[in-house]
Amino acid sequence: MKTSGHTILITGATRGIGRELARTFGQRDNRIIAVGRDASRLAEICDEVPNAWTISADLNVHDDIDRLVSFVENEVGHLSLLINNAGIQFNYNLVDNADAAELFTAEVETNLLAPVRLTTSLLPLLLRSDAEAAVVNMTSILALTPKESAPSYCASKAGFRFFSKTLRWNLDGSNVRVFEVLPSTVDTDMTAQIVGEKLGPAEIATALLNAMDADQYEVPVGLTGQLQELMKTSPEQAEEIVRLA
Ligand SMILES: NC(=O)c1ccc[n+]([C@@H]2O[C@H](COP(=O)([O-])OP(=O)(O)OC[C@H]3O[C@@H](n4cnc5c(N)ncnc54)[C@H](OP(=O)(O)O)[C@@H]3O)[C@@H](O)[C@H]2O)c1
């Protein structure tokens, strides 16, 4: 599908991968609706991305999602690309953390339930788009097999991966495509505590542009492709490597 001429809503656009996606798609003759909670960073996006709309919204608050959807419907009037990128990651142990249930709930709300609510709310607008449209979901290499120290992150991303697949099937025959991007570790605030090799956010943006060009709906980036190959031949080894990563 084409990579320019879209009206694109990007969640988590204030930092990291989302901010890079806003810049990259903004430079390619697309209209950007940048969403996040941090008002000062949203203001910075207006300097970086010409003609961007910025909307402050906490995606865990249903009223904020309703306000966002109403803004897109009534003020923008059109949407052809929804990029569900916002996410959080907690590292903890399910057994010795007294707040495990709260952490698990918060992570599933942000990483899975919020994008599901936003997507289903915006689908009518995407389906009404004259041109081809798409939903892009940012899952993770950890949607394939879990890391021991990130139980709810991995569960939420695996759930988001299954949502992406079933949504793609449900939309078969419509004008709306569903892309799933599965990066390995990317150098952002989320991974500040991790040492070792990391992708740059620009590599995620380039991989998505290439995948859209090629109509390739599953987009492994970085080490994810190698892990998928290893899972075919040595699934136990693959699981152990990611478990302790
Ligand atoms: N970094 C990696 O290694 C990696 C690898 C694979 C997949 N991913 C996925 O890629 C996506 C982006 O990650 P990142 O590394 O760029 O993270 P990041 O730098 O920590 O940025 C996270 C973004 O999500 C937004 N956000 C979080 N909770 C929100 C909420 N309740 N409402 C609205 N916005 C919210 C933040 O907005 P505010 O700051 O304005 O609140 C911020 O813009 C995530 O889904 C992550 O799981 C990351």
C-alpha cells in the first residue's frame, strides 16, 4: 500500500518509536495526529512535524478515548492509518511482588485493552476511507515467547498479536489492512536499563515503510526474524534464550 497521502493517528508519539514514526511519516506528505500524555513533548512535535494535530489523552481513560475519537470524526473528518504504538513495560516477579496483580492489570490495560478499544472505535472511520487504509499494531519479539522478568508485558503483547491476527481475518475483503510490527530491543526510554545491542527507532520506521510498500503484514525487525527461524528448528533453545534475556 502507499506510504504517503494518509491521515495517520499515532499513539505514544511523544517519545521513542512513536515520535520517530511521527517524524518519518510527517516528512512523506502525510497528515499526523500525534497522541500522548506529556503536554510539553506534544508541543515539541508541532515544531518537528508540519501541520500535525496533537492530542493529549490517557488511553487508559475511556472518556479520553471517546474525546479522541470524536476529535478525529468531527475536527479531522478522515482517517486512513491508525498506529497503535503506545506501551509500557514493567519488570518484576509474580511470586515476590506484592503489587503483582495491579502491575499485571495496568500493563494489560495499556498494551492490550486500550488499543483494542481505540481500534474498534475508529474502525467505522477507517472503513469509510475512500482509499486503502490500515491498522498498525506494535507488538514485540516478546509476543512470540516470553521473558521471565516481564510476565504481564509478554502476556499483553501475545494477546495483542492474536488480536492483530483475528482483526486481519475479520477485515478480509475490506479496504483495511492490518500490519503487526515485532521489533527486538530498541534504544528508547523503555529499555534504558538494558545493556547490549539495540535497534534505533529509525530502523522500525524504515521496516514499516518497506512492509507497507511490499504489502507484508507481519514485520519482524532486528533479531525477531532469527528467533522465528530458531523456533522452527530448536523451539526449546529459542524459549530458553528469550526467557533469560
Ligand atoms: N523499546 C523496545 O525495545 C521495544 C521493543 C519491541 C516493542 N516495543 C513497543 O513499541 C512501543 C513503543 O515503545 P517505546 O520503546 O518507544 O516506548 P517509550 O519510549 O517508553 O514511549 C512510550 C510511549 O507510550 C505512551 N504511553 C504510555 N502509556 C500511555 C497511556 N496510558 N496513554 C497514552 N500514551 C501512553 C507514552 O506517552 P507519554 O510519555 O506522553 O505518557 C510514550 O509516548 C510500545 O508498544 C512497546 O511495547 C518496544
